[in-house]
Amino acid sequence: MDFKKFSELIMIEQTLFALPFAYLGILFAGGGDFITWIWATIALFAARTAGMSFNRYIDRVIDAKNPRTSGRALPAGAMKPGDVLMLGVGSSALLVVSALMLNSLCFYLSFPAIVLLYTYSYFKRFTSASHFYLGIVEAAAPVGGYLAVTGEFDMLPFILGAVILFWIAGLDVVYAILDVDFDRKEGLFSIPARLGKEKALAISIACYVLATGLLALAGFMTARGIPYWAAVFSTAIIFYRQQSLARHDDPAAAIHEFFLLNRFVSPVLFAGTFVDVFFK
């Protein structure tokens, strides 16, 4: 498997932009040490690789039918299903090892995390709530980052996790608008396919408002300073612009800018929190 095929399979650019969410949890936990950052990075990379591999393997038949996804590695025949499945298994093992190197709580939680990664793709086959299930999967990043430092449960990491849950769910609802006709034809479940575009967009904006409110709550709970609040304000502006784009008459035409803006969310939040933690 060459690097180009691997990077396309796991959408490596999204993995890189997901890393700051784990780092956000580390920062809210006090910053941790260098070794914690290394093993948390490995754990998240392994989790993303496992999740994307399982998703591509499980959805390979559906992806082949959808014009939007038929060019992906498995439907296009660029990779073998068995190789992708083994990549998912190997990445899952790496996740367990890296979690063990962090602390015992992370190790024990790595097993239900793998279950979440493996089962997401099945949810859209029987429930429109699959957007929120994906949000739960992604929410594990800041929760895991926080627990990697503290090794114990607290309310704060779950508030951070809820930020990601609602943001990703709202994002995925917009993304699903592109596949409404296909989902209805194939009997797949999504909020846009079930409720239509307008109601789906209303749910998406509610998710974004909740995510922004929870970012504010986390800031108040930890007495964050100006850099953090500047990052939250910038994120709110990005969210507003994204929701404006989602209401475009032709969502497919606006989707490129929508996801381009999406790439700024995690770096902005990470940068503001990093400066606030280490330089205030």
C-alpha cells in the first residue's frame, strides 16, 4: 500500500485537523508532558485510521453505487478489501498499545472506543440519528486527551466532548443533504432524507448553537482568558458562515468553501487555548 492510496483512504488531511481536538483535552487538563502528547497523537492517528478503514470496508458496496463516492479506493479497485480490513485491525491494536502507554483508564476505554469506530457505518442503515453517533465517535478525541493527562473522570472532558459531538453532527447533517436522493433510493437513513432540507438545516444550526454555548461553558468553568475567548468568537463566525453556505440554493456548489472553512475550526480553537494555557 503506497502512501498516496493510504492518505486517500483515511483522508489524512482530516486526521491532521482532528488532532487539535485531542490536544484541546490535554490543554484543558493542564497541558501534560511531552510523552503524553506523543502517545496521545499516536492514539488518535491509530483511531482515525481504524475508523476510516472500517468505514470504507463496510460501505464499499454502497459507495460503489453512489456517483459521489464511486471513485474511492475500494469501489474503484485501487485497494483490496482484505488489505483495508487488516489495516483497520492493525490500527486498532496500535490504539490499544498507545492507550496502555498513557494510563490504565485510557487502556480500558480503548476497547469500547474500537467498538464505536467499527459500528458507526451500520447506524445509517437503520436510524437517522447516525449523525449524532458519528459525533459521539469524534467526541472521544478531547475526552481521551483529557483523560490521558488526569487518568480520572471529570465533568469537563465530557463538556468538551459534547462540543465536538454537536459540531460534527451538525456538520454531517449538512453533508448528508448531498446524498438525499441516493439515501432514499437505497433505503439509508439520514435527517435530510427523512425530514427534508429545511428541517435538517434547522437541526444543524441548533447543533452549532449548542456547540458554541458549550465552548463558552467550558471557558467559564476554567476561567479562560482573552486568547481562548478570541478563538471561541472566531469559531462562532466560522459557524455562521458555514450555515449561510448551507442555505445556498445549490449546496453542491457551496460545499467546497463549507469544508474549507471547516479546516480552520480545530486549529483556531487549539491555538487560542494553547496561548491561554501557556502564555497568559
